Amino acid sequence: MKILRLLPLALLFLLVGCQDKPIEGENYQPNDDADLIGVKYDFFELEVNYGDPILTEFRAAYEKEANGLEAEIYDQIHDVYMDGDEAFTELSPDFQQLDLSPDTARKEAIQQVLTAFELEEDYKSISLDVRFPDGEELEFEVEE
């Protein structure tokens, strides 16, 4: 009989413990900045070309959206293509190395992204577009 009296209490604990939490995976949608540790940007796009028309482009892109995020890596140099959660997981450590702001000098920004993404300095063109949470941007394109 005591077990029957404890049953409603046990069910209450079970229901409270089973809250609706997102599960990281293919349909993972971050719901706040805590889920995006290390990402200080709402939008980030880097394109680097090394001149040879074949297999010489690197592109990394990320966008924080209301319903989740989009991320992509297109690396012809190392024959790597990723998108979604896989790309975001790969990009996160690189973003943590960056300390960009709207006031970052072009030369400093270039050095930071080349270092963070482990890219060579002998590029033919590089473009960077970053949008910060306050709406400010850092954007440039350089052709050597």
C-alpha cells in the first residue's frame, strides 16, 4: 500500500526530469549564446584564393539564424567539404582564436584569419565579411 501512495510522487519526479531539451545532432538548433561558446559573430564569411584556377580556393562561412545556424567549409586545397553541425564543430576552435572587431585593421584581420585557419600567406585574393551582434561589420576584399 505504501508503494501505491508513493507512485504519484514518483511519476511527478519523472515528468519534471523529462523536460524538452534540444539534442545536438542533425536537427540541433542552438537557443542562446551559451550554446555558441567561442563564436562572437552573427555572420562570418572568409574566402581565400591562391591563384591557380584548379583546387586553390578556401571558403569558411557561418551564420547564426533565429532558427539555428548554418556553417560551411569548402576547402579545395585539402579536398574537404563540410556543412551543418559537422562544419560548425570544425570551425568553432578557429573562431575561438579570432579576436576581430569592427575596428580591426585589415592587415591584422588577415593575419588572424590566416593563422586561425592554418592558411598560407601567398594568397592572390582574400575577402572577409563579419557581422557582429550589435549590427556592426568588418568587411574587405584584397587582391594581390
